[in-house]
Amino acid sequence: MNLRVTLDWQGRLIPVGHLHVAVTRGQERYRFQYHPDWLAHPLRFDLDPALPLAQDVPYHSATLWGVFQDISPDRWGRLVMDRRFGHALSASEYMLGVSDTMRLGALRLSLESDPARFLAEHEEVPKLVQLRALEQAARNLERGQETPADLAMLAQPGSSLGGAHPKAVVEDAGVLWVAKFQPHTATERIGSWEALMHDLARQAGIRTAPFQILQAEGSRPIFLSQRFDRQGRARIPFCSAMTLLERDESSRDSASYLELSDAISRYSCQPRQDKHELWTRMSFNALAANTDDHLRNHGFLREPQGWRLAPAFDLNPNPEPYARRAHALSFDGRQVRPSLALCRELAPYFDVSDAQCEAILNTLARVLNQWQATARRYGLTAAEIQRYTAAFEHPDHPAAAI
């Protein structure tokens, strides 16, 4: 299979490369080569650090490069596709099954024999008013009780996204939103807690996409986050931290915030600003128990001058006791336990001065001291707040150390 890879960016459709997929003894192998138009383009950049720009140089791999994994579904999207087709698919089939309209980032795919016709080009995006029907379809699928109608409803809006929890893309007034549903096994109102975390992060000066919470008082709140890889219908190239650091699932556990800071130094067009924000996010994650901070939960958006740190996303508090808490992403290559002292110690590696460090921590202290009041604004009860107290109130709480 020969595919044309096109970048839909800055109002232009730019052919950027050719992806060939071959199957040998049941295993896919891949070959990629840049298109001459992209090599000559004034805004050209490496689509993936593992694919440096080169004339007439084909790249070969037994696994899809990170840039193509970024536009492929993760666990939830794969589950939707597996149930729809009745069996597990190949990596290229997962990638090609994602809706072109809702695909993450700005890459679009077509057959070389018909490059103007994009694959899975479905323009119909579910509207916000269909949210509860989508939620019910997702719940049926989680329980193994899905109908053909459920699978048809979820096929495109539910397969274009990463992550493990049920979700879908919906449209409201021309804007795309990611809707995250309450998992049917969840005992806590996850959507309300995610809204709280995004609110606290924003108060602390961390950029997040616009968000809203639906039915906050109910048992199944839905958290909606605006797609930050879109400006209206215009697409913005996206790259996960996993791809930018040239990591994969087998090596991601040895990655660290320090390594991510080094990548910002190499690739960002605003490295000082992005490193400052990354340090703020690292400290916030440590102090507010956002432990699921793995490399796919950090990303970058492309500007004409280079990459920029994308808004923070997938922020969820972990109510586990502080002493037993472990982060998915190491702080310094060794330490996965949260530590305010370690965050302070690492500040210079993010170009954060002593004065800036203390100013940021003071802001975090002020914001986190109000976490219970913020939680009540999102309809969380006294009992729920009590169950999550360990996430926010612990010996390393910044108010106790400043």
C-alpha cells in the first residue's frame, strides 16, 4: 500500500512525503521518503526527529514512526475499532481508520493513486446535543453490550483520540471539543475532578485549553476540552513528547522532565518561556497529585518558527497518600516520588531563577490553598473532598515550605 502524506497548514495542502506499507509473513514494515515539494518549502521541518529532512533518502522501520503513532488511536479508539470489525487491526489499519476531519494535528492521508481524495474523510461531526447518546453508546461498549448502532455512532468521533477512557469528539458552533465520559467502573466523578484541576492550573498561570463541565451535580459529569490543535477549521501540527524525545512504550519509563526540558532547548522557538512553564507544570503536578504525567500527556504545537509547548491536558488528581505516590514521568531520571525540595533543586535546569522559583511557588501555594473552595464550585461534596484531601494537603504543601 502506497500512501501520500499531506500537511494541511497555513491555508495550504502541502505534500510532505510517501509512506509505503508492506506485509511480510503477517508483519507490517514501513518505508517513508520526503516529497520534493516539502524539502523545498520555506516552512519545512522534520516531521519526526527520527526522520530528518533528506533528499532521496528512504527510511525503513518495522514499527510506525512516532509522528504516525501520534495520529493513530490509543486504547479507547482501538477498542472501538476492534469491536466494530470483530478483531484486532494492524497498526496501519488503526491509523487509516481514524476520521480525517477529527484526526489529531495537521497530517492527512490519501492513496498515491488518488492523492486529492483523503482517506476517512468524514465531514459529519456529532453535535453537542448528541452528547448523551454518545455517552450511552460508550457505556454499552465498555460493558460489552454494544449494538451495531452504538458502534456506528462511535466509529469516527470515538476512534480519533488517545487515552484509555471513553471519549468522543463533538462540535459546537463550529468548534471541536473532546468530551470525556465517566467510565462505568469509576466510583468517583472524574469529570468534576478534571475540571477542578484545569481550573487550578489556569489560576497558577499554566495554559490550558478552554473547558467546561456538563451536569456537574449529577453522577456522570462530562468534561469537555476544546481541541487546541484547531483554530476554527484550520489545523495545527501536533507532536507528542513521546515522539519528540524519540521514545516508545518500552523506553518511556526512563524519560524525565529534565529530558523534556532539553528537548525544549533544541526544538522550541521560545525555549525560555516553554521551560519556565514546564517547570511550573512539573511543580504543580507534584503538589496537586497529577501523577499520570507520562510522555503522551505532554505535547507540542507547530508555529512557523518552530515547536511550542502545547497547553496542559489530561490533569487528574491521585488521592493516594503522598508517601506512596509515584509519577509516570521521572523528575530527574531517577526520582519518581514528588518532592518540593527536588523541584527547587531542578529549577536552574529550566532557566528558572531563585526569585522566579519562589514567586511561582507562592502562586501555587495561594491557588492550592483554595482547592476546597474551587472543588465546591464544581459541585463536589464534602465527602468527595474528604476522600481527595491527601492529593492536595500533605507535608510538602507549598504553604508549609514558603
